[in-house]
Amino acid sequence: MVGACIGVFLLAVLYEGLKIGREILLRRSQVNVRYNSMPLPGADGTMLMETHKTANCSPFILRQRMLSPAHFLQTFLHIIQVVVSYVLMLVFMTYNAYLCIAVAAGAGMGYFLFSWQKAVVVDITEHCH
């Protein structure tokens, strides 16, 4: 039972690391995104900078991104993440208190170890506008 708890704990840490690792890879693979800034006068006479994101969303570029090795890697890592999350859910649903604590503690430890690198929130559902 101790070995199972340690294994589940490490699997939950791996799951959290995988989530953050996928976000980091996604951030690194984001190319062809440009930001245009323009000064705007503020209400009290100060100058504010307004920033807009523009992306190249031609069908050729989108198809090229979809067939890229980075997208295939993201797809493979997504499959692993889904499988690991379902395994952790099934372990938790055994209602064994020790295993449930191991899942929760592993998720907390994984978040503690890996989430500090997550400085910028990335909206992975954002599409070209």
C-alpha cells in the first residue's frame, strides 16, 4: 500500500508537470504573432499605450502550423495528459483514503514545483481575430 501511494503521488506530480510543460511548449511555438502599440491620451493628460495583437491567419499558415512537428508533439502530450488524468480519477474513485490523500498531495506538490514558472496566462482557446 505504501508503494501504491508513492506511485500515485509521483503520477500526480507528473500530471501537474505535464500540464505546465505543455503550456511552456505552446508559448515557445507561438510564432507569427505581432503586437501593435499606439499611444492614447489618458483622462488626466497622461499617455497610455494600447496594445493589439495581430496574427497571420491565412489558410496556408494555419495548415502549415497544423502539420508541424510542434503540433504533433502537443497532440501526443495531450493524449498522455488525458490518460494520466483519467487514471488519477479512477484511483481517487476507489475511495481509499490513503490513495485519495496521495493524489491530492501529489497534485499540490506538482503545482508547487512547476507552477512558479507559469508567469503568463496563455489562453489556448484563443483563435485568430
